[in-house]
Amino acid sequence: MRVKILGTGAYAPERTLTNAELEKRVDTSDAWIVERTGIRTRRIAADGQPTSALASRAGGLALEAARVAPEEIDTLIVATSSPDSIVPPTACYVQRDLGLVNAGCSDLVAACSGFAYALHHGRALVSSGQSRRCLIVGAEELSRITNYQDRGTCILFGDGAGAAVLGPSDDASDIVYSKMGSDGRLHDLIVTPALGIAGAAEKRSDPAQYGIQMKGREVYKFAVPKFVEIIQEAVRAAGLNLSEIAHFIPHQMNARMIEAVAERLSLPMERVVMNIERFGNTSAASIPIALDEAVRSGRNKKGDLILGAGMGAGITWGTFILRW
């Protein structure tokens, strides 16, 4: 059974954190941040606005776009590395907020690869007939677990959520390909010791103990060639040529890394969807936010082939190809 995306949605908090504000916190500058990352602003969740609230806003918009009623959703997967709590799953709060009374709910932790993983799982459930309407959400509040004394990481991360409704395809639209991968030998490249957002808040007196810790240079050295490899593998496995891909939607990790990947693939930047300048790195939320922007702006046309790829802590990675 073919599976397609029925509708998408995205939400970012109202508050904007600028590079100028970060200049006042750590030894950095707007020029330094832009040169190395391409980021100018990122969104920050309000106090009392947990990850589930962002996920619910994005999920509700996806339901509206898909014209699917809440009670029709039978599966909900929330990909997040910044859950409201360890137990219960953040997905249960989203179920409550959206009235998804018939949905089985679970969280998925695959860091920045989370949305690609959720899409892979959702595709499998729908294609096998075990789910008719699956809502997948990538949502993060990385600001809660960011060490704002570490200039190497605090300049990168922001908050937001993106979502998609999956269902059986009644036309040529399809998830042509999806695959997950990981290499646990590289687990120490990106680590977050915090136990959920609430736990992180209690440890803010010592942010080095709860915040995101990353070996940036090692991540860059591994991620760029690996991204190239998994993209080439996806296109080859789907029986396609890279020239047939209308748009590439990467995890918004770092503009310079994305540009390096595109250069190695000889992929023109006009075919790459990027919004990292405005949102920063939102981990599992980055691909679905960019996808939703591409959909709502009319950039994705019927029949277009869309390639998505994410890579994050673990190290994990995931790829997918959509026929829109």
C-alpha cells in the first residue's frame, strides 16, 4: 500500500533570540555566528509553554491541512529529545490537547533524526494496514537544555515543532523510500545529561551538568561525508538520479555543513530548502518546519520528488524520498 502525507503543520514560539542578545551572554558576535553557522535568530518558548504545547499547535495545523478529524487519528508519534517528562510520554499530553481519543501514543528519541525516524515508523504502520491515519510530530525546546555559557553550542539551538498526517495514498503521491541508521560507537559526540525539561530546570544553577554537550569539530568531520553517503544511497535505492530531486530538505544543522554537502553532491543551492537563518537548529522539528514552509509557500508541486535527511546524536541518521 502506498502512503502519502495528507497535510503538514508547523509552529514556532513568538519570542525571538537574536545574535545581538547572545553577544551580551558569551564571547561571540553576530558576524562570527553568521559566518560559521548561517544563523541570525532562533525562537524561544515562553515560560510555562512545554514541548507538548508546541507539538499540539503544529499537530492541530497538520490536521486542518489534511482535513482529518482528531478522532480519525489512530497513531500518534512525537519525536523529541526535550520531552515534558520521561513518564508519561509527551505524546499523551498532545493527545489530550488535540482530543485524539482513538490514538495509540508514543515518544521517539532519535535526536535530530527524529522526524525521519517517525516518518519511517508511520509509513510502515500505514502501509501494513495497522494504521489508517498517523500523526507524526517533531518538537523540541532545546532552549531548556542549552548551556548559555558555552558559545560553541548556545548559538545553535532554538525551539519549534512540525507535524505531518500520514495515510493511504489514492493517487501517485507516495513515500518512495525511507530508512534509518545509527552508529552507537559515536555516542559521545553529542550528549545531553538532563532528565527531561523539568529536571533540567532544577539544575540550572550548573548548566554544564544538564546542557547539550557537543564535540563540534568531530561532528562536522563525520556528518558531512555521511550525509553525502546516505543521500546517494537513498537515490540509488529508489532507482532515481539526483537530478530528478526537485528539493532537498535537510535537517537544519548548520548552513555551512549543508552547503558543504550540496557542493559535494553538485546539488544547486536553489534546490535546497533552508530556514536555519531564522530558526536555528531545532533538532527533530527542523525538517518538518522546513517541509511545511515549502508546502504552504507553493514550492512543492504535485509530482515533485522531495528528499529529506537528518543526522543527530547517537549517532543516528534517517533519509526519505517523497513523491508529492
